[in-house]
Amino acid sequence: LAVADVAEAVVDALQRAQILDPIIHNMVPDYQLPFYSVAISRDGIWMAAGGTDVRLWDLRNPGAVPLILQPDAGLGEARVVFSDDSTQLAAGFLSPFTGSIRIWDLRNPAARPLLLDAGPVRALAFAPDGIHLASGSRGYPINPNSTRPLGVLMWDLRNPKTPVLLSQIAPVSNCAPLDCMSANSVNSLMFSPDGDRL
């Protein structure tokens, strides 16, 4: 799109937002629990929110009840992100004992998600190709018996039945736990537009 087209689309969206009734257009009426992350798919069809559960709204039907993809199961705070092609939704969970990543195929969101074993997840990012997913974790295991990988992980999702952990940038292990948590926790991740850098 040309810059003028993007600017016109933004102005149009802002003008439409001014006339929305916040009572009628509230997507989460009477919802009492906090959301830790919210994402909207690039195609504008889906909105996801991660709290202690994961909810998915179809924005084509604003009054519809959201689909609860992952009920609250003690997995901790959820971080959500869509793939660039809007066909996948990933959620990473922060629980120190059951940290994991779940990935739903939005062409069939009610189907069982792909499960990746990861440490307590604080950040997620899809590469533009939709094949690679990066996750960032808390800097050290609260559970000393945990064998879950920590740090920055890069996954290859080319074959959903056999996802591959390609690489890991492990956190520093020779520091006190509180220092490690602040120094080594990864709170945000982002790929470059060409997908060559993270």
C-alpha cells in the first residue's frame, strides 16, 4: 500500500472508532480477570486475549461469545501472538512448573493444539514465513528439577506433527537466582520484516 492509502485507512478507522458505543461494542462484558496480552490477526478477522485462559473472538461477529481455546488449568499467564498469514495462534504460558506453548490452526480452532515443551514463557514471535516461532522465558527455573529449556528458543514448525527445536540461547547460570530472573528473563521478541533477524 502507498503511504497515502495507509494514512487514509488509519484516519477512517479512527473516525469509525469515535462513533462506536463502548457498551454495545465491548468484547468482554463483565469479564473480571486480567488479560496479560491481546493480539489481532493481520487479516482483521480474529482477536485473541491471554489471561489465565486463552479466548478467541471472530471480529466478523462482534456480539458472539468467544471461543475458549484453553480454559484456566493452572498454566499461568498467557502471551498470545498470531502468525503473519493469520492461520495460526500461539500462546505461551508462564507457569514455572507447566510452562508450555500451544499453537492452534485457525482453519479449525476447535481442534487439539500443537504442544511445545518450553520453560515459563514470557514472549513469543512468529517469523514472517509462519514456519519459525521464537519464545523467550524467565531466566531460571523456579522448579530446580525442571528439564524444560530456558532462554530464547527457535522452533521449526514446518511439520506440525514433529516440531523441531532448532536453537537455544541459554540464560547465564552462574548468578544468584534473583539476579538471574532480572538479568536473563526475556520479556519481548520481534523478527525483522524479512525474517532474517530476531
